[in-house]
Amino acid sequence: MFQDEDKATNKLLLFHERKDEFTALALGTSHSIAFHFPSLGEKGINFHDGGGDIEEVVFKSGVIMDQAVNIGSIFVPVSPGSLHMSQRYITSDMLIRQSFVINNLPLSYKTFLFNPIASIRLWSLIAFPFIKIRHEATKKIVLRLTSNEYLRGFRINNNNACLKPILTGIDKDVFILGGYKLETLLPNCLDHYADTTVKSHSSNIESTILNDGSMPNINVKRLLAMADELKLRKVEARLVLVVPPLTAEYYQDSRIQKWVPEHNKLLAILSEHSNVEVYDFHDYFFDEMANDSNDYFYDDDHLALPGAIKFSKALKQAMDEREGR
């Protein structure tokens, strides 16, 4: 429907036009496409990056919240292993990775502190548009290397027979702001997709832990510090951490289950903070999919639009009940 590069450009334009209207922000990995803002009763925007780690979440929230001052909720997906991973030990080129992250952000002096070289390159393109012609070839390489499919270990062919289009209408702006998927995966393809995804995610987790076994605790401390800072804002914001719905094929794989006990312990620590809410919906669609059907998932671990809508309504209900509404 809409090209990825157009979506990224148009999202930034919409952000600058409406930044005072936004009440919610989604960050982190591509699992954040599970948050359907209208169903949550929010005016929201999604600034996730494929494979986005906790360090990037903290950095990006600082940039965006400086400009969108009325945001009251930050939604971050925390599927098993996400608290164990760091792009510093996964990506083969941090300059390319951080350039990709910065390109998916509004302009800020904080991007210079994050990566001066990548920031200067971006600002040069804005200041001197003629450079953009030379930049296009490089940009295509960056997009290829940092796409969700690459980060997850495989690429999805647009003509893949496993994908079924969703016949539904959606407002273009809502689509751009949320990044929703308009295809579902045929049930007979789930096992293959799950095996491929689990291999990729397991490799990323193990690579990080091998290089820095303290990363889970570091990421927890980052999120706790972020929650503290959100309380000090003029418009106080809360940090909402959610284990999003996953397929049984993905979640119940022994290579994912290996990390679940420690992951749950980390979430328990985070849930003790007064400004952190934690919700676990990993098995939300297990029963409905037990008859070998799939009306909700784009692949083995990402919700398509219908799944995002249904899950987000359930999440809103859980949040309302927590607040006693």
C-alpha cells in the first residue's frame, strides 16, 4: 500500500505537524506494531526500529519526549530475551546501525551525542540537498542491512505464498503512525517461520550474553532510571512494558523457553517501580489458534492489524482495571 521510505518520511512530517497532540509513544523492537493506538484510546506514534534494544529505547524516548511534551504513556514490548540483548554485540557495523536509528528520529542535539559522525551526515543531507543524490545508493544499503527481516535472520519475499492480504480499510495517517501490517501468515507456514526466527533471536541473545553477562541487569537499570525521569516531567508519563501476544510455535520453542524464567524475574523487579506497569499477554491468542488457524499474526511473532486491534482492546481493559476505572 505505502512504501517504507515514504512511511518514514511522512511519519516525521506528521510528528512535526501534530507533536502537541500525541499522548502515547511506542518504542523498542518491531513487536511494538502490536500497539493499536485508537484501540488503546490514545493518539500515538510508533518510533520503533527493527531489533531496537533498551539502550536505544532510552535514547529515543529522550529525543521524542523533549518535543512531544504531552505524551503520557510510553509502550515498550518486552518479549523473552529482549532484556538480554544489545545491538552493540549483534550488529556488524554500529555506524550503520546508529545511522539507521538517527534517521528514524526528529532532529535533536541529542543525536549528536549519540553518534556525532552519523548526525553530521544526516544534517549535511538536510543542509545541502544536492548531496542526497549521492546518498541514495548508500541509503538503500543501510535500509537493506537494518530492515526488520534482515535483523530477524531472513527476508520476506513480497510474493511469498505464505502471506494473505487483509481486506480492510485503514486511515493512511493511522497506518503511517502505527506501522501496522496488512497481511496474515497462513497457518501451515508458522512452524518454518518460527524455527527461523527463534534461531536468529537465540543467536542474538547468546552473542550479547557471551560478551557481557551483566547486560540483563544493565537494561533493567536503564528502564528504572527512565521511569524515574518520566515522573519528573511537567506532564508525568508512565512506562508500560508488555510481553505481546506470540504464537505457540515461537514462544514454546525450547530455545526461547530457556530465557523465560530469568526474563520473568527481571520483569518482576521492574514491576515494583511505582511508575512502571508490566503486562504479560504472550498466550493471548493460544486458544483461538489451537485449531490451526491464524487471523491475527503477520508471521510467527508479529501481530497483523486485526491482532493488534483485538490485543490492544484487551490491554486497555487491563490498564483501566489497574487504575480502577
